[in-house]
Amino acid sequence: MKDNLHPDVNEAMLFDKFTTVGPVSSIRVFRDIITRRSLGYAEVNFQQAAD
């Protein structure tokens, strides 16, 4: 879990940043259900738990 994100951060930006750590299996930026604006946190899952 990553929090305190700038509202403009999106999945592609996080993918670019976190693929330097290891292979990413999924990324989800949590968004307001009505406005679709970022809530400021995201979940990044790696292919291997060690990453």
C-alpha cells in the first residue's frame, strides 16, 4: 500500500516507478466512486513476495 499520493498520480506513473523494484503484477489507484478522483492511495502487487 502506498499513500499520500498527489491527486494526478495514475497507474502508469506508479508502474514506471515500481518496475525498477521488481516485476509488477497489478496496480490499483483507489478512486472516489462518483467523481473518479484519486483518494490519494494505491495498492501495488509484485509477482514475487520478496519484491
